[in-house]
Amino acid sequence: MKIGIVNDMPMAVEALRRALLPSDHQILWTAENGAVAVARAAEDPPDLILMDLVMPVMDGVEATRRIMQASPCNILVVTASVSGNSGKVFEAMGAGALDVVATPVLGGGQNGARDLLQKIDRIARISGLPGGSKSASPAGVPASLQRGTGKHWLVAIGSSTGGPQALLRILKRLPADLPAAVVVVQHMDKQFAGGLAEWLDTQVSIRVKVLENGERPRTGTVLIPATADHVVMTPSNNLTYSVDPKDNFYHPSADVFFKSVARYWHGNCIGVILTGMGRDGAEGLLALRKNSHYSIAQDRESCVVYGMPKAAVEVGAVCEVLPLEDIGARILELLNPQRGTCNHD
């Protein structure tokens, strides 16, 4: 891959150079601030940009936003301080950055370089969608959704690229006394997931917290997994972390979680798939729909990347496609006793 490095610290640039040496990646250019990066991305587009967050002239959040508007490309946030920059991390991901990793440290051993190269490899693999996994074949779906007999509601959300900002806009519409439990599966490195929960909790009325192993979904609470493992629902409706299936590329995976909900959840469920690259969540959302649960996909226009929602639509997993700004309100409508049925037109 041809890579652009955006960082105002010479030592950080050198650390990134050294981390890339064992690979076949080529450093196309470097930029000392976001404004320079915006210009260089337009003049000489790279396959990937390693974007710092805190820089003079223009920070990484604004640079990411402008690059994704004018000359879109893959962007990986590289930050020296995970906890100190958590707010900016999620803003950058909302603007279109794909992932985040800690900046390697000169003389700090191989761990930092290995983590960086693994992230780059993952982005390369996700970007190669034509050679990716096969989509599930559309299966027969009931002519209309039957109302579940359970008394409890669960909102299950899967998101990836652009997810943090999308989640913020949905959760802002949900009241503190929401008559449903919410579980979010967001593709994110485990070291940042806790920060995402804390950040969202300060921005919205409904409670947001990290999911603890063995916890049950709770009305009026949003749970976010914070490990590299999958989250699965058990027959007793507890939520547990699991390393299996190991062959699933995404950890945590929306597909794995949705399928476990379809199999074991005793009540009603609204499945939601949001912006993101790849196909994760499509088959799981289809399983929810086939089990008479309602399913919503974010529309193309409001997505940072229309990958996961598109895949869900293609396999016939979606009852309704909505702009991001309408999803929160639609969830509230569905939670009342006169909720609608699935549209099969």
C-alpha cells in the first residue's frame, strides 16, 4: 500500500517509518499538519493515511473530515495518548477514519510496530471486498412480522466505520427511561471501547456502560462490549464474551451477536445495522428478521461507508431503510404497542 504519514513530531514519524520497514508498504509522503495533508491527499492520493490527532494549524479530526469530503481514502488514526484523546478519536471515526492504533515508540520493542502492521493489514483486507466472503442467499421471509410474545424489548445495534458519531446521533434521541435494553457491537480495538462507552455516556440521557461478562440486558441501559472477544447471548439471556467462532474476521462480530439473539432472546428485538465497511451483520440481521424481529438499515446517503447496510439489504435482511436522523425516532415508535409490520415491497 502507498501510505501518507501525518504527524508534527519528527520522532513519531521516524517511529512509523521504522515500523513499516519490514513490510512491502511504501511511504508516499509525509505531512506536518492536517492542512498540508489535505493538500497532499488531493495532489497524490495514497491508499492509506496514518493520521495523528493533535497538530498545529489543523488537527486530525478536521483533516479527516476534509479529506473524506474532497479526496476519500483509507485513514487510520495513530495517537500517542489513547485516554487523553478519546473524544477526538471518536470524532475522527465519525468523520470517516477506519480504525485507531497507538503510535509506536522508538526503542519500545516490537509490540507497537506489530499492532500497527496488523491494523494496516486488516484495512487492506476489508478494502478488497470483491474477493471477500460470499453473501448469504436471500431466504424466505414471513409475509409479515408477528408480534413476539415476550414482554421485554432489546435493541441490537451493529456498526463500524463512522459508527461512534452515528451511535451518538441515535442515542441522543433515546430517553433515560427507554422501555428497552440496548446492546451495541462496534468494531473497535478493545483499548478504545471503554472510552467510547464513557464518551457516549457524557453525551446522552440514556445510561451507557461497558458490558460485563455474564450481565443481563437492562431496560434503559446501553451496553457496549469492551474486549476483543465476541459477545453472545445465552439461553438464560445473559451476555457472555466468547473467543469462538475464531474464524470470524471481526472481533466482536455483529453477525455472531445477532444470531445468538435470534436463537435465544425471549422477548422482542429491533435489529439495527449502521455505517461500516464489509458485510458483518447481514446474515445475523437476516436471522433476526426470519425470527419475526424488526430490522432497520441506515441509508446510503447518511453512511460514512455504505458497506454493512448494503450487504444487509442485498440478502433481504432489512424491513426498513432509514436516514440516520430518523432511526432513533423510529425505534421509539416501534417500542409502543401499535408498532408497524415489516415492509416487503
